[in-house]
Amino acid sequence: MKKKNHKYIFIIGGVMSGVGKGIASSSIGKILQSKGFKVNPIKVDPYLNVDAGNMNPTEHGEVFVLDSGLETDQDMGNYERFLEMDLNDGDYMTSGMIYKYVIEKERNLGYRGKCVEAIPHVTQEILRRIKSASDEHNSDISLIEIGGTIGDYQNILFIEAARTLKIKNPRDVIFIIVSYLPVPGSLGEMKTRPTQNAVRQLNSYGVQPDIIIARGVQLLDHRRKEKIAMACAISPENVISAPDIKSIYDVPINFEKDKIGSIILKAFHLRSNTNGNSLKEWKDFIRKRDKAKKELQIAVVGKYFDTGDFVLSDAYVSVIEAVKFSSYWNEASTKLTWINSKEYEIDPKKISELKKYDGIIVPGGFGESGIEGIIMAIKYARENKIPYLGLCYGMQLAVIEFARNVVGWSDAHTAEINPKSSHLVIDIMPEQKKLLAEEKYGATMRLGAYPAILKKNTIAHNAYDTEEIFERHRHRYEVNPEYIEEIEKNGMIFSGTSPSGKLQEIVELPKSIHPFFLGTQFHPEFKARPLHPHPLFTAFIKACLKNK
Ligand code: GLN
């Protein structure tokens, strides 16, 4: 049943992209939760891709996978981590998804002969989805982040949909602009004009913001707050100062310094449902982080690292955050060093640099580039007893390395790279073969959460402390059952399998041989949360601390 007077907050970016709308939305959600409200976040991506699955991570950052298997934008990961929620398909939409639905509905005579138009049919479909997501979560307040920047052509229909919702429910809808205030080097002064222009442009769409979040390298002073307030017709208290800070997890606390929570509640004529104790657990987590004294050095070996620092951290954001959470709860801070595995292919002697690291991670990936270098790094980790964590591709390549160098099948490989190998220890599933032959790439991998059963007295079982787990997948290839017996005989343990026993989900080496060597076919990083670090990452970090 729909609650009466459900509230909607639309969050839009001003001036330029990349100023942290996702973190701002997550943080506002966190604050509203701490005031006793049930929130649901929605991410709108205005591009034409139907989902984020076919996009190169160097192009658009990490593809975040939901339990359902939907491949989405990395902001969905931030929402899940900040808000401690598992999100659903209805919490994400792209223009491609909406248009596809509207066009298919038209083809099926769903509009009963009407001329189907962007306005109102597309905007109505957008609103239908927004409302149904809030129903699904039975929430009090929906936070809808509209991707892109004011002035983009692609997000206009979403802003128009929001405008019509506001017209019909003036007391239940507010707009927040996350804008940017540059400080030109030659002036050393924060400039408000670009933000004023962004607001004017939004006004020209018929929308007036209620709150402006002023991002910038420094605090926004009162004089400039007043200037923005005067030019943009809002009160100075509703201009929130959001300077760059140490970590994204400090943002909710920082926003509260300018009382954004009470300002939102006041705009909605709502009162806080809790008294005090605001963000207590969150602050405990921050305190733990600030206490971290031990320092770990972990090497992340893979590809996608050669497009510059900015992009690589985006491509693996969930892995980075998962490492942070498990480190902080163990009073450690971890420095990740990104190593492009191609360097080891060019200069094999370089591999010994791995000696200086307390642990090695090989994250997920696709394709051929840098693969032999990664296999060299895994061999080094195995032989030199450096804690190793392999995620998806990192698990498959660990099986290949073991098959080549321990079992003795020197040409062991994955069908993804060398389908002619005489030992395809990683192979394609028959249904996948058909999909690829038909060039059906979109949303056709093994995606989303599946159960796995853990073998007793293994690293995996000890870490999870339970027999059945649910973890999220995103892969096309699998350990080939034909070779399992032989690999096992040589000492590798398959410690997690699908309930039928057919699919191998976790591999590891016995503790007697190696302090920590484990690979997962799934992506545990998608389920790591600040307040609930992931047990496998925690076990890995503990092993790294021991290895130090
Ligand atoms: N490329 C591998 C596969 O498709 C691994 C995928 C991944 O690491 N996410 O199975």
C-alpha cells in the first residue's frame, strides 16, 4: 500500500560532472535514515545503453552488479554501502531502458492507437518507475539522482518528469543541485557565477532548486552563501558548504555541520522520528578508521590500469572499498599499488618486486591483455607464500597457474583466450557458447546472486562461519569439471560449489602449504559494507597482517 504524502528528492548536478552527486545522494540518504526515515535511492543514467553491462570500465568505471544480476552504474554500489541496503532492478534506470520499454509497448498496441511522444509518454513511464520503486521499498522518502549535468540534452526528459511531479505535489517534492565552485589559481577566490548560471538554466526548465550543495576545494564563506542565495532566490541556510575532504565516508558528518537533514525535513514539513544519537554507528566506523595504526602494502595486479590513475580507481571501486572496510576494522590502513601485469611480460625479472608486498590481489577482468604477466604474479604469490586473493578472473587464472606449474599441463588455459589448448581447465558453458555465436552480449553472462555450499574446515568455511552463502557473479567461463579430480589430487581444494556440486565457486590451497591462497568465481566485493566488512576480505587482510 502506498503511504500518503510520500516525499521525493531529486538531485541534479550543476556546472560539471564528477563533483560527487552519488556520494551527496548517499550521504543525504544516510542522514535521513539516522533521523528515522525509510529511504530508497534511485539512479537515473541518461545514456542510451539499456544497462551498464556492455560498457568498458575504462569508459564509465566499474559495472556494479545487483543481487538480481542487473548490471548498473557504480553509484548503486555507493548507495548500497552507505545505506546498508540491497537494491533492486527498479532502483536503476537508463534512457535506453525507458525508450526500449515505451517502444515495445507501442509495438504491442499498448498505447491503443495514440501518437506516442517523448512528452507525456516517456515522462509518464519515468514517473511510473519512480513510484513503483518507492512502493517496492515501502519507503518514506525517495532520493532520485539524475545523472549528467544541467544543460545536457539527454537528461531533460527526467528533469521534465520531476517538474510535473512537483506541479502535482508541491509539498512533496524538492530539488537539490550539487554544483561546483571553482577557485581560479590566478585569483585564489571561490567563484559563484557558474553556479548562478546553472540555476538560471534549471529555472528555464521550470524548476527552482530548494537546496544548493556547493562543492569546491574549500569551505564556502557566509558572504558567498549570501551571494548565491540572492542570485538564486533561496535562503542562505539552504546553501550547503561541501569542501573536498579526506574520505567520502566523512561526507554525511560534514553535511550535518550545515544541518542539511533539518533543512530537508523543514522543506517537507516533517519532524525527526528519533531523538539524538544521530549517525552513531557511522561515527564508530570513522573512529575505527582514524585509530588505524598498522600499515599494509598490497599489490593489485591486472589490466585496465594503463589509462591513468583517475580511471583505474573507478574501474575497481568496490574492491578498493572492500579492502578499506576490512582493514579499518582490523585497525590497519592499506596502501594499494596498481601493477600493470604487462610489465612482467616485458621484463620477467621485475616479478621479484612483489616480495615487498604483504598481499596480492588479482581482480576481475576480461580478455587477453596482460594475462601471462598475471599468471606470473600468481605463481610468485603461491611459491613465496604471499597471501593471495583472486576475484573471478583472478580465481580462473589461479586454477590455470596451478594446472600448468603444479599438475604439469603446460598449455592449460581458458577458452576465453586459447580455445585450442589441450587442457581447457576454464571452459565456456554450452548455453554461453550459443549466445556468443549469436552475438548476444548484453545481460547474458552468469549474473547476480547464486547460492554456494562450503566445505568444512576450509579457509572459506572458517571465514564465513556458515555453510551456505549467496554471492554475486559476473562471468561467462567456469572451471571445467573434467579436470577437477586431477587438480584436487595435486592439492588444490574446491571449497565452495553450487548446490548441485557442478559449478566451482571457491578454490584454495591448504593452510599447511600456504598461509592464504584463495580465489572466488563470484565478486565478494559487491557485498562489502562499511559497517559489515566482507568475511573473505577480512580473512585476507588478517593473513596479510600476519605475513607482515
Ligand atoms: N573473463 C572471465 C569470464 O568471463 C572473468 C570475468 C570476471 O572477472 N568478471 O568468465
